[in-house]
Amino acid sequence: MRKGVKRLIIKIKMYIYMSKLRSGLANDRRRYRCSCAPQFNMSVLSGTGSIYYGNFNQVTIPGSLTDVGYVNIPNTLDDGDVPIPMANIVFNFFGTNFSNNLYWASNNALIFGTPNPHLETDISRNLLPSILIGNYDRALKTFYYTNSVTTNYSMTILRVTFYDYYTNTISDSTYQYQIRLIKENVGYQRQFVEVYVISSPPSPGYSTAINSYPSGFDINGNPQDSNANPIDSTKNSPYNITNGTIFLNPCGSTYSTSSPNANTSFVFSSDSTGTSWVFNNNSHVSV
């Protein structure tokens, strides 16, 4: 056989061999390719969040809600609490699920458990478990909510409109916050409370940082709240978290002397049990 023919035969055999080899590698790649869905990643991002423009459900104010305060403005809630319909979304606070026992206080706080509306005008460290969002003697005008449940996360969105102080009149300005309660359904199952300040009230609320309030002073010359009670000495900011025993003061003195600016947002985030909380200013959640 001629040398040229031999070389051709060798090349053909090598081609067949390499073709089989490539086919085997392709089969291996198909066999070991991951068919998993992309991992879901929720995070807290820097910058302002966004306003939800979808449909809301409305709770009539005051409707059948109990108001123990001084109603200066018709159709408002002075000292009262609105049950938050959570659609069975699990939301833990210091190890307990409060999905069926969570309230929005008219004095700007999330209340976990049985409310105490008369004393919620100025929540102290040992009153009840709560997240304070500008806690002050305010008057709630409107309350809207909506729920969203997906495979990766669940969320309840609140839209609250309120007067700065309970002695305001009907012609005075109102202010508005959007609050998103978010729970991861996968992974670490973390929790988030995102607050978007649609419009900013002039008074930040009760804290040790302000030395004068409309309610004046006690006999010792210390600032007092509208119930004539002293301000809790450990309440560094009216934007705060208490487990029912102590203030965590995650914000430090942030917002202690002035409210957050309009069109800004901030986030409280926690582990799955709602025990360890972190404050991120000028931020939002990535969903």
C-alpha cells in the first residue's frame, strides 16, 4: 500500500476517534449539567426605594376601632390600633410569630401582641414589643394595606396618612408613610421592615434628644409627654425597636431631633426569628 494512502487511512481513523471522544464529552456535560433554578437573592441596597401604585384595601377610620384618646378631628383615630391583615404571612418578633396579632398604632408604631393604646402615645422600653416609626401623639387619618405572596418571599404593604399632633385641626397638613413588611420564604428566611417617607412630619416624636414638647415639663423640669409621663431615659430616638424590656436603639440618635426627609427610605432587617435587628439608612429592599 502506498504511503499516501496509509496516511489518509490514519487521518480518517483519528477523525473517527476524535468525533467519538467529543461525543462522549458532550454526553458527560449533559449528564452533569445542573438543572437547579437560579438561587434567589434578596438584599438591602443603597438608595431610595419606590412607591407602590397597585391596588390597596382600605380600613375605615375610625369605623369600629376603639379610640381611647381625645378626638379633635372627625374621622380620625387618636389613640387606637388597627389590626394588620397579614394573610397568614409569618412575621416573627423575638422568636414569636405575630402574623395574627400585629397592629398599626395611631401614634406611629408596629405593635406586636396585645395593644395598650392609651400609653402608646409615648412607648417606653418595657411597655410592649414594638417597632417605633416616629412615635408621637399623632392622629391617624387613613389606613390602606395589600398582601403579596410569591415562592421566594411574602410581603404586606401599608400606606398610612396621619396628622403630626393630636391637637391639629382638619385644615392642617397630613403626612404619609409606606411600610413594607417582607419575609423571605427561602434561604435564611430573613425579615425586613422598609419605610418610605412619602411626606415628612415636622415633629420626629418623643425621645431624650428634645428638651421641650407642647405638653411641657413635669415638676422636676423634665420634658413630659401628652399623658404627663416622663420620656423614657433610654429612648434615644422615636424611630426605635423594643423587645418589651429594653430599647435596642438600632438607629442611634438618627431622626431623634428631625424627621427623615420626604422621598427617602430606610430599612430595619433581621434574622428569621426577628431577634437581631440592623438599621440601614437611605436604603431599600431589592424586591
